[in-house]
Amino acid sequence: MSFYSFLKLMAYRIFTPGALLRRKYGAFKSLLEFDRVAHREMAVLEGFYHNGEAVDFCAVKKSCRRLTHAVSKMIENLIVMAPRTYNILQEIFLSISSNICDLLTVDQKAASPPFALTYQEIGPEDAEKVGGKAAHLAVIHRELGIPVPRGFAVTSSAFHYFCDFNNLGPTILDALADLDIHSPSSLEATSRELVSRFMNASVPPEIEEILLKGYDDLFQTEDHAPTVSMRSSAVGEDAALSFAGQYRTVLNVTREQLCSAYKKVIASKYSPMALYYRIRNGLLDQETPMAVLVLEMVDVEAGGILYSADPLSSVSETVRIYSIWGLGELLVKGIVAPDLLEVSREGDFPLLNSRQASKEFKAVLHVEKGIETVSLDEGERGRLSLDEESARQLARWGVQLEAHFGSPQDVEWCKDRKGNLYILQSRPLGMEQSLQESRKKKETAVPNAVLLAAGEKASAGVGAGKVVKTTSKMDLKDIPRGAVLVAPVTSPKFTQIIERLSAVVTDVGSIAGHFASVAREWGIPLLVNTEIATQVLKDGETVTVDADGGRVYAGVAQDLLPLTCDLRGSPQETPFRRRLRRVLDWISPLNLTDPQNENFSPEHCKTVHDALRFIHEKAVEEMFSIGADRHQRSVRGAKKLLTDIPIAVYVLDLGEGLHPSAHFKKKVALQDIANRPLKALWRGLSHPSIEWASGLRHLDWQEFDRVSGGIFSMESQFLSSFALIARDYLNMNIRFGYHFVVLDTLCGLNPRENYVSLHFEGGGGDYEGRTLRVLFLSRVLEHYGFEVHPEGDMITAQVKKLSSEESEVFLEMAGRMFGFTRLLDIRLKGREEVEELVDEFLSNGVRPVESHP
């Protein structure tokens, strides 16, 4: 601060104290607005963690930016209120913000060559360059000698380079920050924007060159131009999480189509179902860059899936092979039912059992159309799509792959028209051992009527809910939480609403489909291949699906429901949660608890919460002249309000808030107050239903642990509340230990200008108790017509366009609500208790009124 500015400030204080007060009040009001923003963003971040909310990490970054900006603006306003006093706080908070920024920065691999690798060049350490699918295929070819189609991998570095070349980074960050994965429309809109950006982007010349060179090197000895398939091989795919069916595969790609197909595959990283799956499983966008596997297209006779163990049994003795005629795409998409061949894992792998499914069509390669769906001929309809010897060979490979990779495998295979077998993919098989062991199902007599007894279990469990039948993807946005989804086929698109479903039943489908894999990961009961589910189950009827027993019962079968094992319990530790926890360590902890302690200083601010607490306390102190500044005391200083209620309140008159006779008093009584809003609020605080313990004051719950009895002096600044009053205006900060309320209201003659605005946050209870109190406040305020915005342990609410009489009714209700809820966060234990207390409060309440249009 310059000497000139200092002299100017002194002149303000001596000659124009009213102007100084207005300047200080303007800064104080601005500071309070930024304080609300800061606490809201802190509540948002804590909600992401404590409530297990599924958002992209970009949302965390955006919220942190808003939080640190708001606190920085609070510091600026505090310096306006008290020049030359708190400048050091800017430097200290800059250090805190820098630590947060470091944690928000996710390391990204360099967008540099190599942009392509062959099977021989891919080593064990290259999984992050080529993704799990390509890395596994290279091992299968190079180390195990099992046949795979010829091919090469376009690396994740090429993906990074593609994004940098087209400056897609900012677009991706902005889109993901605002994504709501629980809204199908938000998923569709975000996906549409990002996929469109990728498809309209240019393939860098370097990547185009490696695509063409890789193709030419692969087929340099061919006398024709083979086609290829381009398959996703994202980092993280085919590992602990399968990403089954979430990304795109483009088949029958010509040399001229390589660049276009490449863009389609990498753009599928942002498909609605891929976005939902990744974010719901707590993976960061930067942790799943897209590599692409380019494979020679096989002229397929039959294809399918092999499970080296039974995913639905804790004790597996067979290899299960699912097979269809033509390309396996129709199988993994759940469009057709497959043949099943069970092969023993012992001896020479004898075929133990086979079952032929009813099939009508297949997908085949077409020179001009690419992929074509055609009807099966009579010979194909009448026999299994896979012969016994081929099944035995596949079983040998399945057991070999399981032994090499150290866990049961989910293997995609195909057979060409010459009888040659190929492995297309091998990934860990999701098993339901814990589910099976915990269920220990026994024979149970179920009194409910059986509506459907058909189909096969694709994912174990029991679920009950109302039937919702869907026939197109447009239906997804209307599917309510807890629904039993009934559909013609299993679609990977169901993944984006899987959190809402209690069970799924389909006419056609397979245990080997992509959605079945995801359903098993989530523990969603799935009954497929019923043939008649969409005909016999009616929209809106309540049913119970027993996937284990292959039955659907009318109503809720209570005898079966206890057998269900919920795999979707408390939030799991994920990369997202681990990183967010480290961020919150610099945000949430509160170390500055006592304003009267010598450690209550800028130098002892270690977290954002510390800075917020310090700034708020000092701003109130500066505004209400509680400090030792004699100049401030001379400028219409704060006056102590004398009441019978154990709340220490200081009043600062901004003009016409006090009767003239009170201007020279050091302490004022209610009869000295000319401000009608404060009087109305006080009627609520002194309502007979509020039990104020005699002699007790606001409780500082941390201090309560150290001081017997928890009784404090009414003069303690930490326990004080403050009111700024004018003729029709009231801004009041009410303190209740570790929680406080900011009330802002205008209650004049013009209803169109009048409003009541509330901000409520904090508390001495745990996070659950504080959020339950917010639920209580929401219920009450919504009853009285407030527009309510709860967020974690804080809530903002507003109602507008009231007559002065109606405003007073609302303020009286608010005062009673503040007194009623002051200790609720300590005592509340569940939602049922909240609803009971809401009824109790409203039964003794003031009459709700309608706001003016």
C-alpha cells in the first residue's frame, strides 16, 4: 500500500467516516458472496468423495478452480476492509493453491514416436503403449505360438499426438467437467460433441503414414488387397475392468478407409456407454488413452467366445464354448443365441455336452457392403456351428491361456472357411465366486405366482421392481431407478443405465455377450434367451426376477430377496478417489478452531478451510468493530443487543435501522430496533417451541471436549452473531458453534423487490449428521415455497416477490427453524427420524403463504 493511499484512508476515517463505512460494507458483502461460493464448492468436492458421486476428474478440477478463485477474492476484499493488515495471507494461500494444482495435474505420456508397433516389437512393458488387448495378442503369438490374425498396434502416443495436433484437450476438459453420467441426455449430448470433434479432426500426416506403411508391410506379398478390422485397445481395457462392448470395432476396412476407421475407433472412447463405464469405475480420462489394433480380416465360417471356466460357478470343471455361424459380432452384441459346447478340462479334452440354439441368420463379409446379415441355409440351421475337434482344440488353448496369464480367461475366437482357428482376444474372466459362496441358496417355497419359467442365467442374483419394456435406445432416458428392464435383446447400451436397474430379462441373448460381462461386474441379475419375456411381462407390473432359478414371479417375493448379494455397496477405492482424497487433504481439515488463540493467524493457515475460517472471522471483526481500533468504534460502531435468548448479537446500523433515541446507546433492546425483518426473525427464535437451555450458550464442540460443561462467556467473539440493519434491509450472520447461518432479506413496500435468502452450513456432527440436517432444512423450506439448493452439508434457499407481511411470516418461520435445528446434526441418525422431525416442526409452524406472481 502506497503512502498516498494510506493518507487517503486516514482522511476517509477522519473526515468522511460514512463513506469509509459504505466502502467497507461493500467489500464485506462481496466477501460474503465469495464465501458462499467457496463453501458451496468445498461441499461439492466433499460430496464427490463421501457420497461416492460418479463424476469425471475434470469436474474436480473445475470445482477446485472456482474454490481457489473465490478464496482469493475473499482475501482481496478483506484487504480492502483492513488495508496493510492481511497482505501475507495472499502469499500463504498461493502456496496452498499451488499444492492443490500439483495434485490436479495428471501426468500424460508424451505424444511422440513410436506411433506403431508390431507383435515382435511389443514387450511386456508396453501395455501402456498398446493397451491390454494388443499386448495380450502379441504374447499369444510370440510366446505361446497360438495362431492369431496378422496385425500391428497403433500406440496410445499416436492418440495423444492426434489430440495435440487438433487441439482437442480444452474441448475434452470442458465437456467432461459438466457431464452428468446419470442423465442419458447429458451423456448423449457430451458424447455427440466429443465424437463429432474427433470425426471432424484431421489425421496427422505422421499417423496416416504409419497406418499405410503398417498395412503395406503386412500384406506386401499378397496379390490382392485384403481388408482389416480396427479394434480398440485402450489402456486399462481387458484388465481388472473389461470395458466389454464399450468401445467400437470397425470391420472390413480397406486401405483407403484406414484413417476414417482409425478416427471412429478412437472417438468411441467418448461413446455414452464408454463414458459411463469409465467414470462409474473411477478411472481418469488421462489414464485410458486409446491404442488401436489393426488385424487382418478373416473370412469367417464361425466365431464366438470361450470361457476357460464357468463364470457363474465357484467350482468349474469344464471349458464353455459359445459359437455362432459367421462373424461373432452378433453374439457379443446379444442379438443371437449361440450354440454351447462344454469340454472337459481333463485328459484329452473330451466333449461332454452340446446344445444347439435356434438361429435364423448370420453376419458375413461382403465385397461392397462391408458386413451383411444373411439368412442361414438349411444345412447350417440343422447342425452345430462348431465341430467337436475344433472345440477340443479351442479348449486346449483356453486352458493354456489360463495357465499363462494366471487366471480364468474370456477368449474371443474365430474359424475361417478353410478350417483354421484363430484367437482374436484374451482377457481376465469376471467370476462370481463371492456371490455364489455368499448366497448359499436352498430350496425355498415361493408363494408368488410364476409369470415366466424360461431362459438361462447370464448373471446371478435376485431383483425386484416394476417392469419397464424397451424397444429402442430412446427409451433409456425414461427408465426409472429400480426398474426390471425387459427387452428383445441384450444391448451394450444398457451399460449407461445399469445403476438404475434391479434386474434384466430378455427374449434373446447369451451369457457370452458384452452386456452379460458388465452385468456380472455389477451384480445385476440377468436372465436371457427366454424367447417370450416381452410378450408375457407387462409394463408397470411389479415382479421378482430369480436369475438363479430361471423364473420371474408376480409381485415381490420376500422369501427370495434376502438371498441377494449387493455388490454395489460402499464406494470402492479407485484412482479417482485416491487422487481426490489427496486433494481434500489440502482443502477440508480445519486447524484454526479458536479465534482467541494466538495460533489464529495467517501463518497457521494450512488448508483452504483454515483460510476460509480465518477470513470470515477477521471480516466480521473488522466490519463490526470488535477489535481495538478506536477509529472504527467512533463510526457508528456495533451495539450489543439485549435479549432473554442466549444468543450474543451485535447490531450495526447502516441507516434508519435503529430508532433515533438509540444512536448513542452502547447496548440496545428490541424496542430500540426499527428494522421489521430482525423483529420478525426474533419472534421465531423466541418461539415457545424452542427449548433454550437456561444459562447455556452456543457450543464450540471441539472446545467442549476440553472444557467441562461447555459454558462460555456471552462476550466471546467466537460465539457472537452479527446483524447489519437498515430500514427495510437485514443481513445477519448467526453463529451456532461450528455451523452458521447467513440471512439476507429486503422487506419493503414493493413486493417485486422483496426477497428472503438463506445460507446454512457446517456443524459439530459428522458428515452424515450434517447432511441429514440439510435434508430436514430442504423439506421444511420446500414446504414453505423456497427455491432450495442443497449441496453436501450446506444449503442455500430463496423466496422472492413477497409483501412485507408475507416476508415477516417467512422470517418468523426461519427464526424458529434456526433454533429448532441448532443441534440436529449431533442427534440425527437416519432419514426416518428426519421425516418425523419435519412433521413435528410443521405441526407447530407458521402458516405457509403464496409468493406474488
